[in-house]
Amino acid sequence: MTTPSDQNDHGKPADGRRHIFDNPKNVWRIIYALHAICAVSILAEFFIHRHVVHSWEALFGFYGIYGFVACVILVLFAKEMRRVLMRREEYYDE
């Protein structure tokens, strides 16, 4: 792990090493891979029989929708928690 003193003005390591995600092409590869995984999981719903316990689990794309909604709720909850838990910048200096 690098400390701020180990980095130059642009936030990159002073020794010249580059991170894998410094190259925008690699970032786009990850994005395309995630899109492909999502597409495969949606297409799999046509071929895989799920043994559901509750009737709403049988809805097309239920697990994707459920995961997306849960993620959004977590983000919104975390934003509200920040208001409660956040301290002033000089809190630890006192």
C-alpha cells in the first residue's frame, strides 16, 4: 500500500509503476465483462428450471431486480448513516 508521500502530484506511485486500471482499455474490458455476465444470467432464465419457494421468485429476472433494489437500498441507507456517524474534521485533534 502506498502512502501519500510515496505518490507524485497525480496520485500515481512515484516509482513509475502503473496500476492495471490506469489504462482505460482495461476498465472498458471489465465493464464489457460485467455486461456479458448480466446477459448470460438473463439468458439462463430461459433454460434453467428454478425450484421456487415463494410465488414471486418465479417472476422473470426476479433475482437481478432483487439484487439491484437491495443495492440501491444499501447505498441510500449508507448515505443516511453518514449523517449520523460523521464527525467534524477536527474531531480527533481535540
